[in-house]
Amino acid sequence: MKYTDNERRLGAILGFINNAQTLADVGTDHAYLPIRALREGRAVRAVASDINPLPLEKAKRNIAKAGLGDRIVTVLADGLSGLGGFSPDVIVIAGMGGELITSIMENGARSFRGATFILQPNTHEHDLRRFLYSNGFDVRDERVVEDKEKFYQIIVAAYDGKTREASLPELILGRVNIEKNGFPDGYLEKVRARFSRRVSGLRRAGKESPEDCEVLSFVETLIKEGKNNDRKTTV
């Protein structure tokens, strides 16, 4: 992801990185995130990995231009492979579909016990959360951020081996967002509109979806309770 085009999203992700000894940025693209993290003192060193050679070459040039070649290592790797030897304590996987992030997490995330994962899916957030809860990951924090009139979810998790249950609204919206952090203006209305269309469309077809009705009712309750208010500090 070209973070220079998504400054609010980058800022929100960076906000979750503090005092990392070794930061790993999976799918780094141009390495904007690790460069910013080191410049801002959020990490001591970093590993920038990507599955494609071309963006990794661009990352290398950006790292050299920033004068950080001695502190950021680039690695040509698929997902989390190749990162074990660096022992990262913070791992960012951002700007991908939720299904792809889930696949990456399935293939090796449990071996990084003690590491904090900062995940930013572009789609299928509920599938990613379902995987995390049912596979021993504790969702410690999260946030919905608006960037260029689009909403993105950021999920912070760590492996502790304990499985957890979550309702469908919690999987879609995020339990921490619901209970503590709230949502940016317009987000809940957008979710309500999406599920209202789905419920109406099914009813016109003579069908019912209890799950969609549950989410719609839950979101409408949150709006009435005034949860459409992001209590995180604005980036």
C-alpha cells in the first residue's frame, strides 16, 4: 500500500507502534511505514518484507534515501516466512484483503508468541476477527479510521493460546470499538445502510436472514446510544 496516499491510515497504524525493538512490515511495498516508525522513534530497527521483487527494490531505494540502510533490512518473503530469525516484537500486516491477512496469520503467526500484530484489512474484517478469536489470539485494541472518505479497521492482537467466543456484531464492528473506542462520524450509518439494503432485498425475495437482522438491530441501538463518536485521539 502506498501510505503517502493514505496519511490518516498510516498515522493510525503508527499510533499503535510504541517502543518496538524490531518492527516487521509484511507486504511493505515502498517501506513508508518502517521509515516513518524509525524516524519518529517508535522502533529501534525494522524488517521490510514483500513477496514481489519490484516493490522491494523501490523499498530499498527509499530506505537508502532516508539514510536508514543500517537499521532497516529488506527481505523477499511470502507472508511471515523469513521473519523468524529477526525475532520481531511488532508485526504489521496492512492494506490487504482480510482473507489474505487471515491466510498469512494461519501460516505461522502462532510461532511469534509475545509479538504484537497490527492488522489492517481492507475487506472481510469479520472473517479475520473470527480467525483470531477461535485460534488463540487476544484482540487487545482496535480502531476504525476514516481516510479519503473510506473507512478502515485496524486490529491489534497477540497470541496467548486462549480461544474466545464473539457475536456476529462483535466480529463485524469490533468488541473493543463497541465497548470502549466508539466509531468515527458516519461509520455506523454506513453499516446500517448496508445491512438495511440486505435485509430489504432478502425480504423482497421472500427470504429472511436472522443474522443480518441481528446486526442491523445492533447497529441501530448503538446509534441511539451515541456510540457514533470516536473517542480515540484524532490522527
